[in-house]
Amino acid sequence: MADFADADTLAACFQQRGGQPGLAYGIVIDGELVHTAGLGERDLGGPPPDAGTVFRIASMTKSFTASAVLALRDDGALRLDDPAQAYVPELRGWPPVSPDAARISIRHLLTMTAGFPTDDPWGDRQQGLPLAEFAAFLACGVRFNWAPGTRFEYSNLGFAILGRVITEVTGAAYPDYIRDRLLRPLGMTRTGYQAAEFGRLAERASGGLARGYRRAPGGWSDVPFEPCGAFAPMGGIFSCVQDLSRWVAGFAAAFPPGDSDAGGPHPVRRASRREMQLPQVVTGWDASPSFPGDGAATPPGAYGFGLFVTEHPALGRLVSHS
């Protein structure tokens, strides 16, 4: 039997930095969740979180949005090199960045190469923006840092626009399509887009909901959850370790190429799940040590579709999103 003491020590050291009231983690081996633990408090004065505790997972949402786009590509409903304005009419009036610049494509949005400026933390504050207000915002145009397709720059706006693409193609509200196409087939019953889906009092015995907090001079200050709005495709999902283990297992099962049913049935083709984990564009970011005490030098990181990709000299390919 595997010994997870070292992993538990790493998690405990991270928790002791005081960056959060509580955390939960799990380890997946061969598609199975083999070890879980929780530290701290899921809400102030409450019990520790566990594998069923629901957290808002923020930008980890992007891998769900990207998976939905690739599934629609596989269905023949769209092409990655289609211009985004074919699905989002508010983009049609945007002037080109330069006379010879490409128009923004779905691929540009997926790979953060649309040319938009980095928008953290502005994007987080738009989480609950109503769709009509988002349409009006887009119709006014935006500023660009780069011509589309020429450089990576992390953009929440790009993934919000992908949510509009998904709705236009499917005729379904973005969260409804994600739930029907991805979550239900995978049995991810504790994953969704509204905190109200995971009522605290009713679920305290089965994991509960971890509250959001910000460090204030007098201690932790509660941060209310934003509703599900136009920017949900970039960071609006709530989930838990138990459900995310199924999501992670699906990506791990995409390698090596071979039997299309390896890892069991999945709503996204294995080849597409591999494609998401292949470097699509160099980020230009210096990769930090992968683990405490790692110390191994790594080249600048890359971005796939909704996921970061690093080629580690000792550990091989690392696929992640914070």
C-alpha cells in the first residue's frame, strides 16, 4: 500500500502559511481517488473540509469550458479556426488591430492569444455580470495589447466570450450545457454554478460548502459568492475533491494513445482530451519550482486549451491549473 505521509506533510506546510482558513486535497492513481484529507476549517468555527466539501474552483473552470468547445468541434458544430464574430455578433463591429491582423478565432480565445490585456482581478468582479450587460459591453469594443495570434496573454474575457459561443451553437444557457454534456455523464453531482445548489445547513453532514474569505486587518472577512453570470465560463464552477478526481482521471486516461475506451466512457473524445494537454502556445512565463524543494530548472511554460503545460526535466509533463 502506498504511503502518503510525505504528501500530507506538504499539504500541512502549505496550510500553515495561513493563506486560507481550510483546504482539502486528494491523490488519484490509475483513475481512482486513493487518498484524501482536509485541514483547517471549511467555514470559521466549523469542521475541517473533506472530499465532499464544495469549493468555488475559480479558473479551474476554464478546462470545462474548453472541453465543451472541443466536444462541439468533434460534433461538427464548429471549427476552432472559425472567427468568433460568426457566433458573437457584437464582435463584428470591432476594427482590426492592424490592417493585416487576423480576426479573433475560437482557437485564439482558447489559447489566450486573442490579444486582450490581462484582466485579473477585474474579470473576477464581473462573475455575476448579466448577459445583456455583457453584450452591451462587447458592442462598445475593447482595447488590445497584441494582434490576435501573435502572443499569449492571460485573459478571462476570452473565456467569457467562449461561453457566448457555446450558447449560440447549442441554443442552451452555458451552465445548462456544461451540466448536461459534461457533469451528468461523469456523475459529478456535487459540481455546479450556484452556491445555492449546495445548501450549507442541509449538507453539513456530507461535506458542506466552504465559504469564501479575504484576509482583513482583524482576521478573515467573509466574501459573498457572486451569482452565475456572463463570466461564469472563466471561473464560476463550484466542485469538490471527490468530483474533481473524476475530472482529473479523465485527462490522465487520455494517455497513451490507443484504445478509445481506455479509462471508461467519457463525453469528450480521448484524442481531444490529449489535445487539450499539448502545448499550443508558449506563455513566456518562468515556471516556478513544481514542488517545495524541487529546485529543478524548467523551461518557460506553455498553455494548452484551458490548461497549463510544463515539461519537467525529471517528472515529465505536468498539466495543471491553479
